[in-house]
Amino acid sequence: MKTLVIVESPAKAKTIGSFLDSKKYKVIASLGHIRNLPKSTLGIDVEKDFEPKYIVPKDKIKFVNGLKKEIKDYNKIILASDEDREGEAIAWHLKEALKIEDDQYQRIVFHEITPEAINEALNNPRKIDMDMVLSQQARRILDRLVGYKLSPFLWKKILKGLSAGRVQTPALRLIVEKEREIEKFKSEEYWTIDAQFKKTKCSFIGNLFKIDDEVLDKFYFKHEKDITSLKAKLENKESMVEEIKKNNATKNPYPPFTTSTMQQGAYQVCHFSAKKTMLVAQKLYEGININGQHIGLITYMRTDSLHLSNGAIMNARDFIQKNFGEKYLPNKLNIYKTKSKLAQEAHEAIRVTDVNRTPEKIKEFLSNDEYKLYDLIWRRFVACQMAEATLEKVSIITSCKNDHKYYFKTDLQIIKFEGFLKVTPVVTADQSVDVNEQDIVTVKEIITKQHFTEPPARFNDASLIKTLEKYGIGRPSTYALIVSILIERGYVNYNDSHAFVPTDIGIKTNDMLVDNFQEIADFELTKKIEDQLDEIAGKKANWSEVLKNFYGPFDKNLQEKYEKITKLDLINNETTNELCPECGTTLVIKMSRFGKFMACPNFPKCRFTKSINELNIPCPKCKTGNIVRKRTKRGKSVYGCDQYPKCDFIINQKPLKDKCPDCGYPLINKNKKVKKCSNKDCHYDTVTSTNL
């Protein structure tokens, strides 16, 4: 009789099914959880040790009923969901909902979807780990209690449609506090002086760092007037190479990817959002059709472990030796230990399943995004097992004497042996300079540069995830979800640089939560809860006690705040000078969770609304409407005509007031220095100053 194997997704089922004998196994997908808490009610009995009331969603009832009948034909059922806590919970829900007996099922886990890994898993089955299940259940209940209890409070005190989350709240706090740092920042001007030195065929640049015996600080030259005379004093003057210092240094390869570092790397190199990175990684993990065979290309992508299997390391070393040579292999194995004591989501870092399956070999089978991420993961894995790079750091001190003695410093970093940099060139290398101490060189040019101190950088996907990990907020499986929720709830937007900017409603929501609910807004308290969830999985804490210790004080505080806090007046009854075109009433400004807009006060009898025009730029296409900022479902800002759908003008970047001299469309920033036309059919930019 056949064995039934149940996994989460059809793609995973297809890949695993291609490895197994169809006469012995049938592989099906549950499409994720088949039981969940109800959407319409809390679904948790807080009086009975937080007993959850799970239901089968309507869209899964037919599937579950059919599966109940089907499993009667199988003596053995294998639950093969993912190896983390979420996967363990899915396996348990399958067992409970289908009423599978203990002696009827086996639980298998694997880090990669390859024939070898699946066969090994089938030979080493186990039972469901209930400690992992209870840890995941506790997390789910905590999130439900906070969301379903606190969100109605926000509706009553701020605005309908808002939501609060146990993990999204401290993430929002990080973004809002960063924005306030930026608002308080005052830029300061300063100038730097560089000299280009020349000796026969050799040239190099040094930075002025000392005059006589005084070492210059950053703000020594505050204004242009402070340096105007130096150019004439020093240019074309002879200078002496006073000192050359050389030091050898090494640079070690980076460890293999975890979920967090993969998301950061994909953002920096591929410009992927965290959500997109995980979607692409999921496809690579579940299986891609390569020459007619479905095979998983990477190991499980939700992990905070740096461990690599011995077999994977030896395969990498063999590949490195054959393709790069013996000298690129370290004498000892590169072993990476996870710093976090809480690493538990999986037993291996993210790596490719076969190092010999190079990105170029399988490029034709991958989409562009899949290729980019696979290439990134492959290079990181190979590099982490290569030899360190050897560098020579050179410091050259050159002096130029006039009314004072001016000292310039040149710092160079020269690669002597590239090592792992051959695969991941993350170091900028300089060319060596052929000069010696006491050599005379000429100041060919003095280069003065104006600078302004810059405010702290806003968070983007990569830096926010890095900071969440630093504070212990969330876990690998939740990072991308946290970012997505903040966008979808309208608490933050992406700006043109793809950095997070909090909205007005996001700031007000944050302030309300931070001022009144420290138990979910405080970073340390959030980390403490995460630690306790880990302790549940490790048999060191009781799940219902953890919930009780949190919920008692939280609920008491919530009831007190209902009495003490008054509703915020978001718009102070703002009226406008415009009349409603449908009923003639003066329009008023209202607030939604996506920002301010104009609306008729006779709602619901009159439902007229209008976007607020912040740009005052007429639409170049229809000539009658105005360009307004709009927001996509993913939270990205776009700019389109307020006469939509009559006019479909839309661009992705914020338009400038300057018009294209060739076609009349508004210009947009191509980069910091160049403006270009927003009309895709016009090639005007401010560098060429012509329509090409």
C-alpha cells in the first residue's frame, strides 16, 4: 500500500514527488495551515489557560473533508512540512484536523530538497516535537491578543482601520525615532583640501591633515574664505615624501548567509525588498526545473544558524581546489559559530545544494531575479570556504613648505593575494605608488571640496532588518513580514531612495503606543518575550505561564488607558475653499491611515473625495488635471493625474517644477547631479541638453 506524503506547497510537492517512486508514494500539498484562529473573534479562552479555538477556514473545508476520506487508504502518512516551528505547527494541525493516530504518521525534516536529503529524512523519521509546536502556538496567541485587543483601542482613540502588533510596534518606533533625529539635525559646512602629487609617470593624491605641529580636525576649514589663499601657495610647489609606512593585513571571508544577512545582501546588491528576497528564495528552495528535473537549489532559507554540514564544506573545498588552485584553500576548515545563543530556526546556514551547479551553468533555467539571488548565495557560500585575502596597507606622508609646513597623508590598500576576493570582490583595491622616502614630488593640483554634515540615514529594508536582529526583535521567519505590515498599514512609505519615511498617522500611532504601552513598544521587553518563546521550545518554560505573565498586566493597563486617553483630533476640523462638485457643500480635510484627503462632509449621502494637491504641477498629458502623489498597495509612492481614470498619466519618481524644454513634461532627478525628462519617449537630460 502507498505511503502518503504531505507538504505545504504544490511546488515542493512536485519536486519531492519527482524523487520518489510513484508506485510507493503519493505527495500532496496542504497549501499551508489547514487550521487557524477565527478572523471574526478573538478565538482564545483567556480564562481557560489561553485555550485556542482553532477552526478550518471555509476555503479549506472541502480539501480537509476530501483528505479525511483519502487517508483511510494509507497505512502510513508522512508529514514533511518545513523544519522550523511554523512547519512543526503545520504538521501538528494536520495530525489534529485529520485525526491521524500516533502510530499512523511519521514526521520528517530536511534542510534541502534533493534526492539525497529526502532519502536520508525518510530513513530517520521522528514524531512531532510538541515543545516547538507550543512555542509557535504561544507566539500566535500573543500576537492575536495584542492585535485583537489593542487595535480597537486605536480605532477609538485615533482612527478606524489602524492596527497594532507585538513586533511591528517596536519596528515602527525605530523608524519614527530615526525621523525625529533627522528633523533635529543641523547641517554644518566644512571644507577639505587634497593635493595631487606628480613624479615622472607616478601620481597620487594626499589629504591635508596637519599644518606645522597642529593636527586638523574635521571642521578646521569651515568656510571657503578659509582656504582661498592655499591654492596659490601650494600649487606647482615641490614637496618631499617624508615617511612611508607599510603594514601587512589580512581580511577574512564573510560567514555564510543567514536569513537576515541574505535579506541585507539582496537589498544592497540586487535592490530586492525583504519580501521579494524571501519569495525568490522560496522558489529556489522548493525546486526549479533543470533539464526536466525539479530540484531544490538552496537550503532552507529561514535560519539564524551559521553551521554548515561537513559534506557541504568538503564539496566546496574540492570545487575551490579544482577551479582556483591549492593556494585558495585555507589550511584549516573555515568553521563559523553562531553568536546568538537563540539560533534555532534551522540547523544550517543558507547555501547552494550543489556547489558545482554554478550560476552560469543554470542561468538559462532561472528568471532574472532567481539568477541574481542564486548567484549571490553561491558566491557567498564558496567564498566563505576560501583562504583569507592578504593586503598591504601603505601610508605616505608628504610635506610642502611655504609660510607654514603642510602635511598630506595618502592611505592605500593594495591586494597582495586576493583569496576569497576572487569570488566576492568586496574590497576596493588601490594601485601601488612608486615613490621612496626623501623623494621630491610636485604639487600638480590643489583640490578643494565643500562638504556638509549629513543627517542620520533613514532605515531601508537592509538596515531595519539588521537593527531588528541587533535588538532581538522578531525571528528569521518574521523580518520580511514586519516590513510588509508597516507598509500595508500605511504607517510608513518608501521615498524615492527606497528608504522608510513614517506617515503622519504612523507617527501618531507610534506616539500613542510608546507613551502608553511600554510592554510592546520597549525593545528590551520585546526581546524578553522572544527569549521566553525560545525557552518554551527548549523545555525551559511553560507556554501558558508565559502568556499569563504577559496578558495580566497588559489587559489591566489597556482598560485603564481606555478611561484615561481621549480621542486625538487629527485634523482640527480643517475646512477648505473648494466646493463639492456633486452637492455644492464646502469640502473638508479628513484623515485616513494613508494620509490626508479632501471629502464632502455630507458622507454617506455624498461620497465625493479628492486627493490633496501638494505639488501644484499640471498634468502634461490631459492639460486639465494636476499631478498628485498616490500610494500603491505595496506602499510605494507614485505620481499620477487626479483625473484618473479619464487620464492615465503616472510616473514613479517625484516630478520637479522644471519642465522639459523639448516636450513640456516635468523633469525628474536622474541622479544627484542630472535631471531628465519624465516622458519615456523623450531623451532629454541636463547633461546632453538636447533631445537625442
